[in-house]
Amino acid sequence: MKLNRRKFIKRILIVAASIEAVFLLKDSVSKIDTFSSKELFNAGKADSFEKNKLYPFSTGQFFLKRFEDGGFLAMSVKCTHLGCVVNANSKTGGFNCPCHASQFNKFGEVLSAPATRPLDIFPIRIENGEILVDTRKPVKRSSYNKSQLTYA
Ligand code: FES
């Protein structure tokens, strides 16, 4: 069988596209929640965190807040304006950004601009009493609501 140049190039392109499709499919399948607990940030035993307190985790780049009702919220340290690291404000229980003075309340909601949306949060999983924070997946939100809390 004799292939002309046009058919040969067409077949090469089909084979290349097929190989690419296989790799893309394989990559997307492997990303479907196959990460193990070892890939999550272990913040420690849930029991060890007092209610109504804030715990900074600089290596994980988040604040872990345990609220009065025992619920946990992991908030990113990055300001949603331009990404500066916010500081905890011990007087208000919220956060202040040193760069352009945005302020956030204890739920990470904006109290004063220029930031326009709350601090991102990270999903929390509690396994065997340990708090595991998935710092690879910051979640954007428009406001705080109780469904964002995780309970032991
Ligand atoms: S980076 Fe935080 S207010 Fe601008």
C-alpha cells in the first residue's frame, strides 16, 4: 500500500493526538481525590485545640481557628487583595494586612478594603482525631457560613 504525503501526515497527527489524549486522561484520573492522608498538612490532635482560639501554622500558610461551638476553620494567611501575609489581630480576633491595611474579622470576612472578598479557606478532614488540612486547594468564598466549619 502506498501512502501519499498528505495521508501520512494525517495519520501521524491522529497518533500524536491519541497519545496526548491518553496522557491527559491518565493525568485527570489520577487527580480525582487519590491523595492520601500523608499529602495533607497534619495540624495535630483535634482535642489539643482550645475553643475560641486561633492557631497560626506558618509552614502550612494558614490560621486554624476553633470556634466556640468546637468547629474548625483553616484560613489562608494570604490577603485576597494582592497576596501579602496577614497578621492576627489579638484585640479583634480578626486579621490585618500590613500592605494596604485591609482588615478581616474572625471568620476572615472583609471589614475594610481594598480587599473585596474573605480570606480563602482550606478543606479540613479529621481522621483518627487528627486534623488534616489540604493546603493544596484554597477555596474562594464570598462570605462566611457555618457549613464551612469542620467538627471532630
Ligand atoms: S495585599 Fe492586603 S491589602 Fe493589599
